[in-house]
Amino acid sequence: MFMYITFTETTVQIDLWRDYVLSSSKWIWRIIGILSIAATLLLIAGFAYAVQDINHPQGSKLNLSAPSAKPEGTAPGNIEQKKELKAAVIGDSLAKGTGDSTGSGFARRSVTKLAEATGKKVTLLNNLGINGLTTSGLLPKLKEQGTRYVLGEADIILLSIGGNDLFQGADLLSGSQTGTATNDGEAADLDPDELLEALPQAKKQLQQILEQIRKINPDALIIYVGLYNPFVDVKDLKVAGNQAVSEWNSAALTVINKYDNMTLVPTFDLFQHSLNKYLSTDHFHPNDQGYERIAERIVQGML
């Protein structure tokens, strides 16, 4: 009796263990099956994505907000990041400041205004303006070691050139001398046809000047002061002068648009209807107020 009970209990235990094992095996196989299905679906999705990427590749987006690898203040033409600014001026009598009773011209006025607007130290390295200078005269100047050194050290380069190419040295004259307005509103010795004839060669030389300055200093902000017609009140020179100046400024802008950190500051509209207000007594150069307005526009172009 005792032995029978023991055998029966053992049999029951074996049956229970068998049922447990069989039940566990079912769950294990179910889990393995689910994982296999998931892995298969993932593999199919990955394959489909790879095929789509091959047929329709997409480039990564450029992070424009990423910081520059260059040290602070070395970004080309970025005057906002520079703690101190150095400016250089080159060109003709407008660059020199002829006609300004204080001698400041747009050069020193721009430096002062920029310092006030930014709160930074702004230094004028040198004013290389020369009375009567033309594009033909400026080109060899750009090969001189002293000129190249000054321009190479500048963060900002102000350029004024071209007025003498169009108006043939009128900036050297004053009063009732040749090239200025006379009492009857006529002009002496300034041929309207010659204004237009001088354009093609002068424009080529202007392009060479801008390109050479850019090569001398690839990082500087170059600001070209556009031309105005100082003889808009002279009957024989109003139309031809306006046409020549407009074509000149357009040619300059064509070159300037090819480069970063190069700007044209317009002055034509300032003088078009305000000659008496902004021209000096020589009827060619700006006066104090004229240079002040030009300086204001220069600084606006930098900020």
C-alpha cells in the first residue's frame, strides 16, 4: 500500500513537470517566432530605405549657424567681430577731401561716425588721395610697395576714382576757369561727346583697379564712392554728364557684384537737385555738408 502511493505521487509529479515543460516550450517558440518576424520586417524596411536613398539621394543640410573656425576678428570683411578697425583711403581729390574747409573730407568724417556708431576704436591709417588722379594714374600706384602695405593692413578701404576720367581734370580748376560753369550757364572746354568717348577705356581700368585692390587685400571691406554729375546745372553737360555718370556707376556695380565685401555708395542723387547746397565754390568738389552726407552713406553701407 505504501509503495503504491509513492509510485502514484511520483507519476503525478512527472506528469506535472512534463506539462510545465511543454507549456514553457510553447511560449519560448512563440517569443522566438515574434522576434524572427520583427527582425524580418526590420530587414525589409532597411533594404527599402537603402534603395530609396540610392534612387533619390539627399545631401545633408548646411548648418549656417555653426561658429567659424577662424579666430575672432579674422572673418573677411566682418567688421562687427573686430574689436578695432583700421581704414585706408585711396583715389582722387574727393578721397583727399578737397573742398572741405576742415580738411576732413569723407575719410575722417566716416572714421569718426563709424567709431561713434560701433563704440570701437577706428584708425585712419593713411589718406592716399591725390588731386587730379585718374584710373590710368592709379593703376601704377597700386604696384608701389608703400601703397600695397597700407591697403594690406586695412580692414576698410575707401576708394574714389573716375571723376577726372569723365570730366578731364576739371577738379584741378576752380572759379570761372576752364571746365566750370560760366555766367550764362554754358561750359567752357568740356565737350559732351568726349565724356562718353572716355567711358570704355576708363571702365576697363576701373575694373582692373577694383580687382587689384581685392588681390592686395582679400579680406578688407572695399567701399567705392560712386560718381555724381557736378555740371547738372550746365545746359550742355546735363544730359551727357548724367548719361556718362550713370553708365560709369553701372559698370562699377557690375564688377562690385562679383565680389563679397565690396560695396558701391551712391552719391548721384545727393547732388542731382542740391548742387548749391552740397558743392563747394569750385563747382566740382563737395563742400563740408556734401562730404558729411557722403560719410553718412558710407557708414550706412558698413553697418
